[in-house]
Amino acid sequence: MSSISLDKSNSHIVVIGAGIGGLTAGALLAHRGYSVLILDQALVPGGCASTFKRQGFTFDVGATQVAGLEPGGIHHRIFSELSIDLPQATPCDPACAVYLPGETTPINVWRDQEKWQEERQKQFPGSEPFWQLMATLFAASWEFQGRDPVLPPRNLWDLWQLTQAVRPSTLITVPFTLFTVGDALRLCGLGNDRRLRTFLDLQLKLYSQVDAEETALLYAATALSVSQLPQGLFHLQGSMQVLSDRLVQSLETDGGKLLMRHTVEEIKVENGKATAVVIRNQKTGEVWTEAADHIVSNVTVQNLVQLLGQVPSGYKNRVEKLPQASGAFVVYLGVDASAIPLGCPPHLQFLYDVNGPIGENNSLFVSVSHPGDGRAPEGKATIIASSFVDPAQWWQTDDYEGLKQKFTQEAIARLAQYFYLKPETIIHQEAATPRTFAHFTARDRGIVGGIGQRIPTFGPFGFANRTPIQNLWLVGDSTHPGEGTAGVSYSALTVVRQIEA
């Protein structure tokens, strides 16, 4: 055993980016005996799942809920291996309360399967064949994913892991590999059900970046089913930062290093193999080259191409031809508790049918703090409302502050239709745009949530963790199985297994 351990500690791994994917990969590798250095240009770790504080309020930057904390879930598995405690969390029930245009009664996505079935049958009469198809595909996909397949496979070891995960019971998904949610609706005779389509568009935009017509059916089956028991979505006690903090603690306990405010400016490649990174210390301006046996990139695939300089042309062309990913516009409000209606669920989604859209589909996803959850002083609360937007307008505008102001006022006016928002109840307000996300996370053009789970970018057709350059790995939301802390953690576990193999 000792000789294996010694061999690993001589193997130096550099991780670019201290988002959840990078921290998970780094912590697991350090725990397994490797020498690990994680670098990030930001002030605090966590990437789009970090937090900031204002006037006693704690705001989650982007991600506000977590999947995978249940026994057997990805965070549960990883935290168990690292021997660290799972953060305290409350199950979200309902996972989301969705308000469609002109409606005052929400569609509640309940955690209990029977309750959710009753809700959807009441809300969408005649839609049960579609939901039963989704449940069947989810059960098979979840069983398959639980055996840690490598998707897409890029060598014989990857292919072996993939075939090992297949069972006769999982083959039911194969005929649906090229289906979108739109195809499934038509198959079930629901192609013209506008209300159901609107609901699905709203929910899928959150998880897959694209609407029902474009979302890969097998991805949607998981995204739309993971809210129910025995899985579920969770609201963390304190803030989303708890996840990063525990991973950093584990990394450092196992001898790994994390350097914040350090920018990786280039990945060096020699003879088709990644060999080193060029690092700049933001405080001192010092620049140096750090040699590495493996480099793990927790960046967008667009950023990876920029860091490489010399990229295989097929890979570069594929990245350049990707449809434009979404950015986010987010409003952060610290309010008096009197602004929150009684019985307000932790997560809401509003779709408005008025003119002058805030975001691409005129919707807001809203997260509200609970009393005692550590995000607001007593008698106060936080409201975080986000909408997907096209990043281009934020970089091309001649009046950035004016555009930001317009979007902020529009968002608050919409929120005021549900919350009691007046000058006397709003204690703090600020907003973030794609330019804000680009500044603080260094993600290309401030894009968030991945590259979109369309057929050409999902699962077997997506970007592999194994890049065309030897010893260079990609983790995060550009890879399978997609966005969210659970998705990026899964990609990190896959890369750790590949490096070990």
C-alpha cells in the first residue's frame, strides 16, 4: 500500500477553478494521496455556488438549491468518502411553486410522489401517459447513472465503464436517445397542450438551458423527477458556501493547497500533452509556470479553448459552433419579513405575459430565505430573483448602467405582484448581469448553467471529461451530466476515476 501512496504523492495535479466541480475533484484526489494545487482568480471559492454578504444579509450568488444529499446521492457519496459531515439542509417541499401567466394558484411540484401525481393530474388533465413515460425513463436512467458510466467514452477504459453500467432494465432508454421532450409530448398526443408545454418550458429552462422542444428527453426525465422522494432538492442551512467550505477543509486536511486571487493565463502543451500552467498572482503581479502531471480544468469549454492557444482544430470548431449559452440577470433583495407572504415556499417561478421581457422567456426564478436559516437577521429575509438573458446585449450596449437599472426596476415591479415590496420594506438591493458574472467568476461572457442539454450536447454526444490533449481533463457544467452542484460533482468523480485508472 505504501508504495502506491508514495507514487501518487509524487504525481502533481493542478486544478484550474475552485467552483464545486474543481473543489470536489481536488478534495477527492488529495484524499486519495495525490499532490494537489487548486487555483482560482476570485476572492472566495465556490464559483457560481458562492455567496456574498451585505448589511447582515447573506446572498447565494447563483445556485440556491442542492440535489444529491440523500443517502446514495452524489454529495452523500463524496462527503462519505472524504469523511466530512454533510451540511445541514431542509428538503424543499414543494421544490417549486410555478405561476403561469394570469394565474393566481401555483402548480406545486411536491416532494411526495403521490401528491405530485395528484397535482399534475389536476393541473394537466390527460397528461399522465407523458409523466408515466418520464417516470419509466428516469428509473432506468437513475439505475444506469448509479453505476458510474463514463459518457461520452473516449478510450477502451471509458467504454468498459460504460458497458459495465448497462443492464437489460436500462436498455429501455435506448430507443429514446434521440428524442426531445417535444417529441415525447407529440408521441403521447399532447403536442397541442399549450399549458403543459408552458410549464415544461419554464422548468426545463432552469435545468437544461433550453425549452421542451430542444431539451433531450433522457436529460429531462431526470431533471423533472429528481425533486421527488427518494431523491429531492434541499435548502442548505447558512448558505451555499457551506458546500465549498467543507470541500476546502477536506482538501487542506489531506495536504492539498488552494490559492485564491491567482489567475491561470495559459495551459502549456508539448507533443499533444498538457505539461504546465502559467499563473499570475493578482496581488503581487508575479508570474510563474507550474509543472503538472495532470491538469483538471473546472472552466467552461469556451474558456478552455482560450487557455490552450493551440487546440486541435476539430475541437475548436465544435466549440465555436455551439449555440450561444445563456447569461443571467439576478436581483438580490434584503427585505423586512413583512414583505414575505405567509406560507411562502422557498422557491417560486413566475412567467409573465406582459410586454418588455426581462429575460429570454419572460420568467423569474425566485428563492426566499426561511426564518433561522442563517441568511438574514431576525425579522428580515432575502429574496433572490434570476432570469436567463442573452449575454450579447450586455456587452454591446452603450448604456450598461441604464440597461441594468431598467432590468432591475422591471424585475422588482414583477416581484411586487407577489411580495409586499415598498421603499420601507426593501433594506438592500443590488443586481448582477452577465458582465458581473464574467468579472467575478471569469466565465466566458458571464455564461451560466452549461452549454444546453440539446441532443448534440447531451450524454453520449456531449463534451467528454477526457479532452483531445493528454493529461488535460474537463469538469463542470460543459460536460455530462450537466449543470447544478450534483452534476458538476459527478463530472469531478468521473475525472478522478479516469486519472486513477
